[in-house]
Amino acid sequence: MSKPIVIAKKTTDTTQDIVLHSQFANRHGLIAGATGTGKTVTLKVLAESFSRIGVPVFLADAKGDVSSLAQAGSSNPKFDERIKNLGIDSIPFAASPMVFWDLFGEQGHPIRSTVSEIGPLLLAQMLNLNDTQEGVLSAVFRIADDQGLLLIDFKDLKAMLGYVSEHAAEFKAEYGNLSPASLGAIQRNLLALADQGGDQFFGEPSLNILDFIQTDADGRGYINLLAADKLMNTPKLYATFLLWMLSELFEQLPEVGDMDKPKLVFFFDEAHLLFDNASAALQEKIEQVVRLIRSKGVGIYFVTQNPLDLPESVLGQLGNRVQHALRAFTPKDQKAVKTAATTFRANPEFDVEQAITELGVGEALISCLDEQGIPQIVERGWVMPPYSAFSPISPEIRKALMSKSSVAGVYEQSIDRDSAYERLQQKVAERQQQAQADVLAKEQAKQQETFAKQQAKDQERIAREQQKEADHAAKQREKFTEDIVGTFAKSAARSLGGSTGQKIMRGLLGSLFGGK
């Protein structure tokens, strides 16, 4: 059953409530107004009210003061005077159940996502890339997918960019021109993001977005508070991170149709950061998420100074509006006032455009959808006081609440499994081993060639020496034969003696030498 949420009391008659009907809380909303006009109090009142009816809430603490939701409020003279003027006897001060989150893991449970889950479109926005560089980044993601390389953490993406840069010529035919200039720009912007602490966002365990949708033992919705005071120093990271969470909710939650109350209400503070310098593709994605996510039971409430911060296509989808004072000092301010006035259904009792510039602190122009889902005429009212304190909680209280959280210990320890970085390191090691093996093989072949040449020389030398020995032996034999014949002839001559012997000798010698 739908539950009315009292937002304010009518300025002209504080006995009349201005309410937001819970069954239309997923039709989104806007809280706008200049600095110091009461936007933060309105944000707290809405967050507390949703929590009390069992609706979980996510909101960012951009200035560090919304943590006061975790602590019950207390009376003081100024507060008592305010509720008396509203015709309220007393306020049931109470703290809201809270879960603290922090991208950097300092003031809350760490929030991480893998590089692949973020995707090239949101990462290009985070890195402030132009269209050409975004196209190159998309190709890098495609190459990683095709080669089975998981992009999980920051070093995976750095390694992948280095790998693609080294092999750009090889990838050109299939993935197009991956210019060194674009790859270099992406790498430089990535290093700049790391210097700002953005590298801590990438990794595992990745956030389970359903951890935002929880209630406590009393049925109250948890308020998930993101510490964003440090995160606001990197506005692109802040805006892209919140948009990623919306995209995850859109993808993971089932269609639920009309409900008595939302499954989750998401407050987007400093909403202008989401649309500043957003590419056409990204802005189209934002508009699509805003348009379709309400069917998943999620209401988005943009908090910003000026309605002009939002595109008309988004502004036209916001059914519940709280407009605090705007100052019309410049032509741009006057245009903002006129724009804000024209978005309301006019009230014949006052001039809306004039009223916007006259509102006091804590006063607002409010228009919500009625029980039939039709925008009500705009009413001027005083926003209800919160049940919680106005001062931020101490670090000790925050730490104690974190230790009792339902997700305590789930995300604190990071996990580093094998992914693109490790796989590419392995490829480098394998290439180095192969190169070393090739060098060794060449050295062995050179040594073998040298050994073979030496063997051939040795064989030639041995052959020459053997031939020389053979020639020498032949000469020795010839000389030996001559010596034997000469000795025999002389011996025969001496033994025969006389003339007969000499004749025989001459005859023998003559036959040997052809003499007479």
C-alpha cells in the first residue's frame, strides 16, 4: 500500500501537508537551489523518510556533513522555534541505519569494479578522451576480448595499452589504425587518473550492487552513504562512477512494474558533473537509463543548483520537484529562474517566477505527482525538519558502525588473480626465453661449423702426413734395393777373381747396364 511522505508544510497554512506518494517515488525527482538555501536538509528529510518506510537509499556526501544521518538529533532553541512555527509539538529524534562506502577505502567500505565492467564508453568519459581516442580505446577492449585477456585492475589496462602499442602494425588490418598519438594520450590520461587515486577503484572483489538494497531488523531501509568529499576533486571519476552504479542497477534488477514503493532511491548530488562535456553517446546512455530504470523500481533524484544543469530530455522525466531559492543577479540567473518556473504547474495564488527569488532558507516550491500520477500545482512550503543531527559524526562512531555493517570484511581485502597483466608478462617471458634459445642455437651452430672446419683441416693434415710417410717409405725401399744389388755384384766379383771373374762381372754388368 502506498505511503505518503510528508515533505513540507504549506507556507500559507502550516496545518496542510505537502506530500510525496511512495508509489510514484520511482518517477524521479529534482532538488535544486542556490548554495545555502536548504538543499542538504531537504535531501536528509527525503532520505530519512524513505528509510523509515523500508526503502533503501544511496546518496553521496559531497561536503562531508550528511553522515549526521547516523546520529539522532537533539533540541535547541532555534530548532524548537522552527517546529513551533510549523505547528509541530515535537520531533521523534532518531538515527537512520547506515552503511558507509568510500572509493578510497578510508571513510567506508571500499568500492571496486573491474575495468571490463566499466567498459570503454564510461572509461573514455572518466579519462576525458575525444572521439578518436575513445574509438582506439574500444579497439583495445576488443583485442583483449578476442585474445582472452581479462581486464580487471589498473595494471591490466596499462599492460594492455603497452601491448597494443608495440603490436599496432599487426592489429591494423583487423582493428583499424591504432595511432601512437591516441594510445599515448590514453596512457597519459590514465597515469593522471592514477595520480588522483582513481586506480584504487579498479580491481576485485567487484561491488555487488545488490548490497545497496538491504533493510535492517526493524524493516528500515539502509542509507548507503558514499564519502565523496575527496572524490569531488576528480569530478569525472565521481560522475562516471555514479553513472556506472546506475547502469549496474539497470542491468541486474528485474522489471517490476508499478510498486507501492521503490526498491531503491538514488540521490545524485552535484548532478551537473554528470552532463558537463559528456559525449553524445554518453548523454544518450544517461537519458536511456533515466527513462527505463524506473521500471526496475529505482527512483533517481538529481541534486543541483540550477535546473539548467540538466538536459531538457532528462528534466522532462522528473515528476517530483523541490525548488529552493535562486538569485537572479545576471541574465543567466534570470534565465534559470524562468526555466525553473516554467517546469511547474502554475498556482493561481502566486507568481511562481517571482516566488523563486523570494524564498527563505528552508522554504521551497514543491510539486509532486498526485495519487493518479498527475503533477500537482506548485505549492510554497517550509521543508520538514530532519530526525537526525546536524553535525557530522566522529571518526570513532563511523568506525564502530562500519565494524557492525552487514558487509564488514567483504570488500576490505583486494584480490589479484591472473589477468591481462600476468598473461602479457608471461608472453614477454616466453619471448625472452625463445630469444635466448635462438641465440644459444646460433652459437651452437657456429661452434659446430667451426668444429667441422677444424676436423676437415685435421684430416687434410693427417692425409698429407700419411702421404709424406708413404713417399718416404717408397724411397727407402728403392734405395734399399739398389744397395742390395750393388753389394751382391761386388761380392760376386771378389769371389770369382781373375779374368774369368772379371768377364763374368763385365757380362753381368753389361747385361745390367747394356755394356759390351
